[in-house]
Amino acid sequence: MAVYTDVTADELQAYLADYDLGSLLSCKGIAEGVENSNFLLHTSRGHYILTLYEKRVAEADLPFFIGLMEHLAARGLTCPQPVKSRAGQALGRIAGRPCAIVTFLDGMWLRRPGVAHCHALGGALAALHLAGRDFPMERRNSLSVDGWRPLFEAAEARADEVTPGLADAVETALAALEGGWPDGLPRGVIHADLFPDNVFFLGDKVSGLIDFYFACTDTLAYDVAICLNAWCFEPDGAYNVTKGRALLDGYGKVRPLSRDESAALPVLCRGAALRFLLTRLYDWFAVPAGALVRRKDPLEYYRKLRFHQTIGGARDYGIDAA
Amino acid sequence: MAVYTDVTADELQAYLADYDLGSLLSCKGIAEGVENSNFLLHTSRGHYILTLYEKRVAEADLPFFIGLMEHLAARGLTCPQPVKSRAGQALGRIAGRPCAIVTFLDGMWLRRPGVAHCHALGGALAALHLAGRDFPMERRNSLSVDGWRPLFEAAEARADEVTPGLADAVETALAALEGGWPDGLPRGVIHADLFPDNVFFLGDKVSGLIDFYFACTDTLAYDVAICLNAWCFEPDGAYNVTKGRALLDGYGKVRPLSRDESAALPVLCRGAALRFLLTRLYDWFAVPAGALVRRKDPLEYYRKLRFHQTIGGARDYGIDAA
């Protein structure tokens, strides 16, 4: 549920005067995304999404995100396409907040994605990686291995309140990852947050990818690991190898993983699980229990981390022998 | 911000199979209304609103609300028009909740309505009263004078926590209203909650009235009093007689108030102010401070009540001498 900043009809009408979007017919706050305020605009030209960037998105990063969406859309990826003002600007400002208007994408995100959806998701992720290859801008991943220890230190003292022994388990996993994080695998633009709520489907087909506000330049196979974590576990905590195989197969058909990338999947999956465990743990203590934002359970990712620590090798994810 | 119940693509697709609305393209939770969950649907036939009725709306009242919207829409009032299934049903059930699909209305509600908007609102309210004249169903107003004492009794013990002396002031006002509530004025369908967020505008024209879930059979001029309270006070608490005159003039041009109705405006305005003061006071203590619903300030309506207690007569609202 994300509408943190209210927008008046007058403000919006004045803002749209700089765009070729026709007259404003409707604007409704929508419950989508958790970092920003999003509004569905109806103008005499069509339907659009207006995003007001709230404090958690660094303004200096916006040109990267906007530029990336333009780049990907120009290469045929169905992602929100920034709409430019008559002066050629995609970024503006409403109610004191940086903002952008993007095209509206049809489709719905799936609460319970199935095997076919995981296959389609894999293909869409690989297509994103290929489309991003020649994107000229760079953005460091502040939530990769270097960023984890500061998050842990902020939450360490209270971690065992969530479950006994958590602090020690995280310390051990973190130290191992810091010592053995893969280096030299193919890099490029990654989405870094491609959870089911950021992927729209029409039937079994991906109709759009949204929310590029964690996108950055990092190891491509790490994005695969994030998706294995986000898409292939069942509500009871079990890894669904059929979904994993489908995701990896869908990915590999568009962009085959190298032998090194496949071999690195277990450590990348542990890293991805730890990254979401740590941000959720941090938020758990930073966000008051009664706040307007629902906190996500850190333990879900602790259980995933433990699964990744016990597997025999990449083949256990369902990948074909390389 | 109102999405209390989540709806999956599968559930929705199954539900829509009973309707002639084409295929489902998109469904987004919207931040509109506080009592129910609302979703904006895009289907191959157009845009619609899906409402899931939450616990505060009595299921037995739904046929009245749905029937009223159909009745008003058939008489040319721009309000949401219920969409019927192929079996002729406007009410259904999704995720265990009663629900209805209605047409989407363009327009935006105004955070700061001006004089011209108050004039237009008055005309729209009168048009609603006229269009509702031959609506055959009845619904008692549970939030009229008979319903106020139970609300007060539930909050009385803690009322002075909101401001010292509030309990005594409410008791005095309530007793006076119980003793002198107007009887015999013209009755019919009233909206009973026509606040600015329930009225859409395109420019200075009313483009739609929404949220009929407090509508009932009651004194028509009481609806006028509710609107004077909701539309004609400034943020600093002052009554804006220019807006009041515009609202009353707009109303009177479509449905002239009788001499008795005009004369009753002060007591009806005190009643309307007390009604919102009491429901806000009740919610103030019933809703935990940190809950996902923002509480509305009861004192805003206490200040309005005191204004209505000090005026000389109906003419102070800006009404032309009858």
C-alpha cells in the first residue's frame, strides 16, 4: 500500500501542462510498490503510472533507473517506458518529490506462481540481462556482499530476539560469503529485486517487468539466485526443484549459464538469501510494530539460507549437468 | 488506503467468467474509500471498479445500495453503475466477501474545493435528491438522532481525554437535539456522507458521485447540512459564507428549499456536526493509535458544532431570505 505523498488535481494539472498527454481525467493512488507513491493516471491520451520517489530512493540514482527503463523498452523488453516532457525530460518534481510518468502495463502479478510461470520468468530475466548488455551507465550494488556487514552490525545485538542463535548463524554465513564470494563471473545490469510482485503475467506469459529501483551493475547469475529464492520455495519452506528446473531452463534457453556460473549457484543463492534476511532483519527493528508498512518476516529467508547451506551442489537446484 | 482483502488473479478470473466483461488484463488495489477494499479492473471491455465489502458494511444493506446506484444511474445521475452478471446479479462473492463491479468514473476529488465547486456540489446534491424521489426501497439512518446517544455513551468516559469539557458539551448539545430534532420536513434518499472525497470533478463540473454506503432514507435538508459542514469550512476552522451561499444557491436552483427547511438549517447543521463528532470520537478510542487506518480528528467537528451554536439564524449560512 503505497501512497505516502498526496497529489492535488491542481498540482497535477500544472505538472501535465509540460507534457503531450492531453487533459487529465483521473488520478488514483494505487497499492503497488513499497518504496514510492504510485498513482494511476487517466488522460485523454491513455493510462499512465505516476511515481513520486520517496526518501528511500536516492535522487542521484534516478537517471540510472529512468535511463535503464528507456534502454530496455527500446530493446523490446516490456517494462514501464518513461514518458518525456516536451522539453525532453523524463524526471520532474511534484509536491516537493522527484517524479516520473511511465506507461501503464497490463497484466497481474501472481500470488502463487506455478511451474510454467517460473519457466517464463527465467526467460524474461535472461532477456533483461541480454537487453542490458550495452547499457552504458553503471550503478554499484550497495546491497551486495560489501553492504551486508553494516546491515548485520546494526541488527546484531537484537537478532536473537527474532529467533535464538540467529546472530551466530548469520555471522558464520556472512564470514564464509565474505571469504568466498565469486569474482570474475559475467556482469551487467541486474534487476536485483525480481520478486513475483514485480512481474506481470497475462495467462502464462510475462507481460511486463516493473520496479527497477534496486537495479544495478552486478553478477548476472546473482540475479538468477535471487529469483530461485523468490520464486521456487513453497509456503511450507520447501524448495520446489520442478520450479527451479523450469526457471533455470527458461533462463538457459535465452542466455545459457556458463559452467562457472552454474557452479557458483549455491554460494550465490546463500548470498541472495542472506541479503534479504539482513534487510528484513534491519527493517524488523527499524520499523515500529504498528507502523503503516507491513514488516516482512526475516525467518523466511533464514530458512532458505539453511536450505542452501545443506545442498550437495548446483544440480540440486534442478540445473542440467553442464 | 483501502485494500483489506487480497484478490488473486485466479479468483478474479474465475469470478469474471460469469460476466460479459471480456478477458482480465489488470487489477490494481486503489487507495479509495475507507470502509471497503477497492480494485481498479482493466478488462478487454473497459475499466471498472471492483469493491469487496468489508465488515463495516452490513450485507443485508447491499441490495439497497446497489439498487440505489442503478436507480440513480438510470435517471442520468453520474454515479457508479453496477454491472450485472449474465445471470442478472450485481452482487457476488470473492475471497469470502460480498462484492460488486461498477463502472469506472473519470474525475478527481478536490482537496481544496472553491466557491464554484461548492455551487456545483449543491446542484449535484439536489439532483440526487430529485432522482431518488421514486426509489422504492427504504433504509433507516442508523446514524441520525436516535443513533447518537449510544455512540456517545461508548465514548463518554474518555471524551475529556480529547479535550477537557468535551463530555459535558456533547451531552448538552445532544440533549437539545434530541428534544428539538425537526420532524415533518421532506424526506427521501440522502447520500449522508457527501464529503469532497466522494465527489469527482472535471474542471468546475461534477463528473460523478461515489460511495453510497451511508445512503439512507432521511430528511433531505439534513444532507444539505452535512455538505455545509463538509465543504464550507476553511482549514483554520472559519465558516466561509461565500462557499455556503454558493452551495445553497446551487442546490436551490435545482430543488428550492422550503421556508421550513431553510429555517431548520441551524439545528440540522448542529446535528450533522454532532454526528461526525461522535463517530470520530468513537473511532478515536476504538482504533489503536498505530493501526493501518488513519484516525480523523473529532475536534474539527467540535469546532464546527460550536460555530453552529453561535449563529443568529439560517441567513448566516448565506441563504437568501425565504
